[in-house]
Amino acid sequence: MATNVEITILLDFYGEMLTEKQRDFLGYYYNDDLSLSEIAENEGITRQGVRDAIKRAETLLYEMESKLGFAKKLDGIKENLRQIIACAESINAYNLEHELSREINETTVRIKSLALDVIE
């Protein structure tokens, strides 16, 4: 079963590869929290037509992620950056306990800042 978060993330990565209608339907369903019936009424098609379009679009998003893996790679990058931040914090703590080099302190602060910019 697809979760809102999964689909939203995959839509961010691969949404432009879907048709405009597919993007719209997924957006209405997952982002705007409209029901299948509400979307069908707004679009002038059947509820089943909306459901089928959403399921096809979800399948395409999962297939693209399976082949390209961008969302998974981003998760790995974020985890590595968290570890880099932890290392910078350890270096800074050691520096404060032993010699208090201003350059080391400034560099670790910069490392943390750069890593946080990518994560957020």
C-alpha cells in the first residue's frame, strides 16, 4: 500500500515524467486530500476512472524509483551527512577539551552548516 509520504517524495522526483492528468490526480488525492468521488466529480469522469489513473501513476512512480533509485540515494546522502555532522561535533568537542584552535572550531561549524543546508 502506498503511503502519502512515499508518493509525495516520488512525485517530487519523478512527477515531470507523468502526464499532467496523472500529476493532477495524485496531487488532488495525496496533497489536497480529495476523495476519489470528489476528484471524479471535479474532472467529469467516473470514480473508477480516477482510481485507475491514480493506481497507474503510482505504479509508474514506483517503477521509476526501482530503476533509477533517486529517492533511495537521497536517503543515503542524508544519512551520510548526519554522520558527517556527528563527526564534526566530535572534532569540535575534542578541540575544546584540548587546544581550542579557532580554525578547527570555525571549520567544524562550517562543515555542519553545509551539511545541514543539504539535509533541510
